Amino acid sequence: MTTDSSLRSGPGTTGRSSRDGDDGTAHGRLPGREHLPALALDPAAGPGAPVLDVVVPVHNEEKDLRPCVVRLHGHLARTFPYPFRITVADNASTDTTPAVAAALAAELPGVRSVRLEEKGRGRALRTVWAASDAPVLAYMDVDLSTDLNALLPLVAPLISGHSDLAIGSRLTRSSRVVRGPKREFVSRAYNLILRSSLAAGFSDAQCGFKAIRREVAERLLPMVEDSGWFFDTELLVLAERAGLRIHEVPVDWIDDPDSTVHIVRTATEDLKGVWRVGRALAVGALPLDRLARPFGDDPRDRALTGVERGLARQLIGFCVVGALSTLFYLALYSLFRLGVGPQLANGGALLVSAVANTAANRRLTFGVRGRGGAVRHQAQGLVVFAVGLALTSGSLAALGAATGSPSHSTELAVLITANLAATVLRFLLLRAWVFPTGARRAPASEDLR
């Protein structure tokens, strides 16, 4: 129940300084998820150390701030079984919002106010979250458009240790949403852009109702550059790309007709953020590999003797790579056939496609990263190529001996059949000889150092 001004220039306000270090400590391996201890709030003893810190970022919200915080505080006091804190993060308000926030902090236990001299929802969340001592951090918009009954389901997976982040979604089938067609269109169009450009798997990036475990925030916040409305979208994209678990909660949501959000300006800034993050991901400028295996309790990291792992995934990857390689091979064969005989065209097309096939299977099917052993793998892949060459060349030779002058379509049919036979043998050789289990595990362990 204090007014806190010590966070005005806290760490991480720019989102750059921590990321520039080379030691990787800011992005180090995260601890295993654990269920938080079941601490009860004893009214006679007063509030204990908060388990949940709910941040309400505001800018010139003198009208809505008091009813929002009073309602939120009453709901948490009645329904939340852990100690909690509500932090009002004032973003350079010029009206009486700071006075209202200070009055609430003095009046309600577990409420505090923080003043920032610069605007930006992302800046407010970064500043408060970076300095909070609560193991679970959340935020919600001051208009309380989201029904508060979703708050406990939002944070429960984080408290239990099941998930790393949680978001409210207005776009699931079970969500109940009341809003105008313009906002509905903008929201769905924006999430469609995220899915198509950044391959986002979450359904609603803009809903102002999110939570994160503190140790996850400590690693991700230094990697987030935006300080405005795109902040939480960027946070979600990076978390998803790092392999973190995002829990979605369908919410009941009623649009605030008096919202001060400028749709066009916000959409423009969001699109700029999508372009910036997409370019950084494309060139590998973000150190997400340091979080690729973030938790020690990941079952994929457990050593199981006598159990072959990943066979189904490898078969799918091998089939996809094989299908693309076959199309590439047939296109090359048809191209080479315009100038040379069938045997030379087959050999040249198979050689080029074999090099591409080995490289693709090395990375995508068997998960081998880095340049170590790449030359040896290609050499072994050429041996596998020789087996395929023998099968396909032998098939062409047999076809020529049987028919004399086969048509181009007949040649292609025979080559497809021969390649299907060679594919099975190729997969077995790649899995057992070129990329054996022990060789595949070594690069993965190096990524965790």
C-alpha cells in the first residue's frame, strides 16, 4: 500500500542493454517448473509475500481507475487463494490519475502505484515486471473488458508449473465477445498476419489479459525491444519460437466504447513490429537457441535405454524431404535430358538432388546442427547416392534393353518406381549409418552449454 517512484529508471527500460552481452547469463537455462507452495493468506497476520502481481497500466484514466482497482481487489480477495498485489503503472498521465492511484494505494491493502515519466504500455510492463518479487506476473487493461472469472484459470497453469505464459483469447469458439464489426475485423486480420508472416500458433495477440512466470520474464524481457502496444505480441512470438509453453484461456469480453486506443496508429506500429521481428528471426539475430531446451524436466531430454525416439517424426520429415527431392530430381532430369542421353541426365540430376537431400535430411529430419561432420555426412550421403544410382540406372538399362526406344513418360514412370524402392533403403542407411543416434545427440547437448 505504497506509492513507488523507485522504478522510474529501472533496468530493462530500453530492452537492449542486457541482450548485448556475450556471456549469455541473461538468457541462461531456465529452472524446471515447479508447483508454487500453497501459501494461505491469514487475514489476522496481514498480506504475505505476493504470489501474483497484477499490473494495470494506465494513461489519463482518472475516470475508470478507481472502479477498476476496487472491483479487481474485491474479486481477488474473494476468490484468489494466494497472496496478491495490484500495481497501478501510471504512464506519464497529465490528469489526476496519479492522485487517484496514490489514494487507492493508501486505502487498499496489497495495492501500490508506480509512476513512469514516459508513455508506453510495454515500458510500464517491462519496468514493473523486472522489479517484481512475485513468482507470477500478470496484466490487464483498466477498462476490465475481460470478465474477471477468467483470472484464476489464466494464472493457475503458471502456479502449478504446467505452463510458462498464459493469454486470454477472444477468438476461440468458446469465447463470448461483444464488439463492433470494425474492431472484430482489425483483430482477426492482425492475428491472420501474425500466423502467415511469423507462423504464430497462438490465437489472440492483442487481448489485454496475460500472465507470465517471473523466471521466464527475466530471460525474455531483455530480448523484447518494443515499448508500446506491440510489446506483448513480440514477447509471445519470441516465447513460442523458444519452445516455451503458452496456455490459452477463452474469455468473455465486452468492448469498451470509450476506449482511447487509436486503431490506425496502433495498427501501423504493430505492422512495423511484425516486420522488425520477422527480419530478426529470418537472419538469426535473436539468441533463441539458448532457450530451445529451457527446462530440466523436459521429457524429450530424458535418456531412455532401449527405446528408439523420434521415429515417427523422422519418417514424416524424411517423406517431406524425399517428396521435394523427387520433384527437384525429376525437374533436373527433364532439363538435362534436353541436351544429353538418359544415363547422363539421370546421373547428373541424381547427384545434384542427392547433395541437397543429404543437407536437408541432416538438418530437418535428424536434427543435426552446425558444420561439424558435414563433409563426412555428405561423403556418406554420396555412398547412399551410389545405391540409388545403381537402382535407377539399372532400371533404365533394363528398360532400354526391353523396349529399345522408350517414351519419356515411360522413362519417368520407371524412374519413380525405382526411386520408391531406393527410398526405403536410403532412410535405413541414413538413420543407422550416416546419422546414428549417438551422433544426433551430441550437437543437442552442445546447444545447452
